Amino acid sequence: MRRIFALLIASLLLTACGKEPFYQEQAYVFGTIVEVSIYGEEEAKAHQGAAAVMTEFQRLHDMLHAWQPSALSSVNAAIANGRTHAASPELVSLLQDAEAFSVQSEGRFNPAIGSLIQAWGFQSDTFQPVLPDEKKIAALLKANPQMTNLFYQPPAAGATEEQVGSKNPAVMIDLGGYAKGYALDRAVELLQAQGISNALINIGGNVIAMGTHGKRPWHIGIMHPRKPGAIATLELQDGEAVGTSGDYQRFFELDGKRYCHLLDPRSGQPVQDVQAVTVLARGERAGLLSDVTSKPIFIAGASGWRAAVRNMHQSDALLIDAEGKVHLTESMHKRLKFTDEKTVTSIEP
């Protein structure tokens, strides 16, 4: 129940205003609840727009799933067997874009570590509180899978799709830290193409705003990582997106210690000194930026998060450390309203 509450926190803060049309639709995609809220459109038009978004989300889910049959898992299988595999222009573009972010993040964002994620049991719809084999983790770290290990070849004779491969068989691509953000931006494109200007799209706490909710901005909450409800709220302006990475989203506990799905590629271990990171992004590809950049900031930890924010060219971010203290940039502090005035914060320029 608490998990569902966490996923829906943004929608719970939405309220219809007057008698203006307000339409909401939910589905379960990307392993989480997704929600599209549309303001100021007749129901038929809003339904058509929301349906187009949900169809696109399912298409992306089917293309990018890391361990169930998909275009991406087929590429991974080929790499593991020393072969190349055909990939659509869209998938090639996504892989190359993810590689660029990986380089920018100095390897903290590294979608090539799917084998590590699998070894920890997080490439599963359900996972058990079991530690992985230390020798397997050590072997994967030694193999050092990187997005830069990928190579691309021209289409085979008579074909139209490029071939993707890697000389490093340890490469297993998992775009779980990328796909939701990309999907948010695609949703905006689809709704705009249908003449819809005012909407809020929420993918399990990754949220992007279009226009306004009537005469006011869209109002959302940032989930408290240890308590039900929001730790803070903010108003999202047109084109802004919020992405949160937290140790409460996918984790298990063993002997009183929490192990989350967010792994440090350098150690092969779950990050331990951070509860959550939230990034507020704006402008072109805001959805993608809010999603991708939260990961290297989380992995940088309480001591390195501020440098990581600058390295990822962001300005509005917060990090909640293991003790529950909120570290945030000055610009992010100006945007938030904390639900508890006693929340311990540290503004770090």
C-alpha cells in the first residue's frame, strides 16, 4: 500500500478546479503506475490524447525491457554470445545518447552494468533478500562493462537497420535509468501534436508538466523516503520535469541493512549513504534530463553530490542523506515548500 501511495503522490495532490474539464487516465507500464492528467479539453479529445500516450509507453516498454523479450534484450543476448544484432534507428540513437550521458557522468550513470543489476537480483519483477556471489561481482567489475564498449556497423546487404555489438561480452544494457525520462518527453510531443496544451504526466514519480492546471501551475509532491506522504511540494511550470531516484523504490533488507537497486558501477555495491535524490529540469528534453541526471548525483553520495550536479549541468537538485538531512541547491530551496517546518536542511551553493 505504501508503495502505491508513493507512486501516486503527484496525482493525489491534483484537484479539479471549478467546472473546467479535467481528465485522468492510469495504467501499469514500466513496472509502475503511470498517470496522464489533462486539463481544459473535452473528454473525447482528452481520452484520445491519453490513449496515444499509453500506447507509446507500452511500445517503449516492449522495446526497452532489459530482461524480458524485447529489442534491447535481443541485443544483449547477441553481445553475450559474441555476435552483433540489428537495431532500429531509434534504439541506436537511444544507446548512443545514453553513452554520451555515461561519459559526461564519468561512468556513474552506466547502463552497461545490467549484469551487475541482475547479479543483485534486481532484474526481476520480484526479488529475494539474498546477497550475490562475491566472486561473480568481482569478475564483473574486472570485466568493466561500459557503454563505450558498444560498436555499430552499417546495415547488412538488403537490410535497413544498423548492427550493434560489443567486444566485451560482460556488457548488458539496462536503460531503466533512462527510459522513463525519454517516455515523458515523447508524451509531451504526442499531446502537443494533438493540440493539447495543459497536462501532467507521471511515471512512477517522474513527472513533467505542460501548461497549467487552470489559473495556477501544476502542484506536485516529492515523496518522503521514509514516511508516508510528501516531504515537500512545489509548483511545476510549463515544460519543467522532476525526476527522483530513491532507495525505497526497489530494495530488500537483510540483517537490518537496506540494499537498493541503485548500484555504484565502480564498486558493484548498492549506494548506502543516500535515501533519495530529486532533480528539477527544464527546457529541451526536460523529462530525460530529470531522469538520467538523478542517478549519477545519487551515486556520487552525500560528499560528492554537489559536484555531480554541476557536472551534469543542472542547477535545481536535492539529496537526502542516510540520516534524513536534506542537502539542496539554493535555487531548489527557493522552489520548495517543506511539509514539516522542522525538516533539517543544508543549502549548498
